[in-house]
Amino acid sequence: MRGKTQEDRDLIELLDPVAESLGYEIVRLRLMGGAEQRRLQIMAEHPLQEDGSGGDMNVEDCARLSRGLSEVLDPADPIAGEYTLEVSSPGIDRPLTRLKDFDDYAGLEARIELDRVAEGRKRFKGELAGVEDDQVGLNIEGEDDVTVYFPFAWIIDAKLVMTDALMDRGAKQRAARLKSESDNEDLSESEED
């Protein structure tokens, strides 16, 4: 789900190590457009830490990652023709593209679409119930005490739903990130003294 096409997946393979070396994770990559003008859209984030920090990226992070990716993309030239590189944060109501996302965001509401019919439908909404093996758990909305598990391979689209709980979590992550940045600045200043 991080990449839809084989070309996307090849680019992820090329760019994952670059993003990781800079302290980021690629959440999703899409190469879009026709032969004339294409866009390479990359959503990335800081890895989530146990203290709740990580996740979102600011403008400086996006610019830093964009420069790092360009240093590999320009000489490797893996994309035919001209393209525009766009790097962004996945946002608060982010897509869920990796198995670990379903564990990291357990307890929050999500929409999931499958590539096949299960339980009589393809689309589901409910609270994420974590991961067991390669199965994603979902407490289906409106069905008390029912947790359904879907193979991760069946999921073609998944996204968090904007709720108060999600907004609270996002605020806590931003506060943890700002505190971490402030602590790092204080440490740097004391080392200079």
C-alpha cells in the first residue's frame, strides 16, 4: 500500500535507505501524471518513539528530506521525463500503509477498504484493534464485542478518521516533539558554553 505500482515500489526500494539515514520513514509514495509532467508525491514522518514523540514533520523536515532524496534521484534518474518532487507529512488523518501503522494507531477509528468481499462487504469502519501475525484487527462500528481480523495483504486502502481522540493524540505528539526539540537545543547551548 505504500506504493500502488511496480514503479512506485521500485522508487521506495531506492529511497527508503535515504529517508532512514536522515531519520525519517516513507509512509507512502505515488508517482502520478502522464508522460509530459509527472509528480512524485512522498509522505514521510519521524519514526514514532515510545514516549509518544515522532510522527509529524514540519516544513524544515520536508525540505531536508526533499534535498536528501534529490541527491539520489538526480544522478540515478529512475523516472523518465520531467517530474516534480513533493514531500509532505501524512497529516493527522493519515493513511495507514504499513502493518506497524495498525499497531501504532490501535484504539483509534479508521476506515478500511479490502480488495475482496469479507463479511458481506469491502468497506469497514471501526476502532483499530492492533495486529496479530499478519492480520489487522478492527472492532467494527455498530457491532458490539465483534473484532474482525483481515489479512494485511487484502487491504487496499486504510485511513484514520478525524475524531477527538485522534486530535488529542496529535496534540500530545506535537507537544512531545516540541519538548524533544527544545531539550536538544538546550543541550546544544550548554555544550557551547
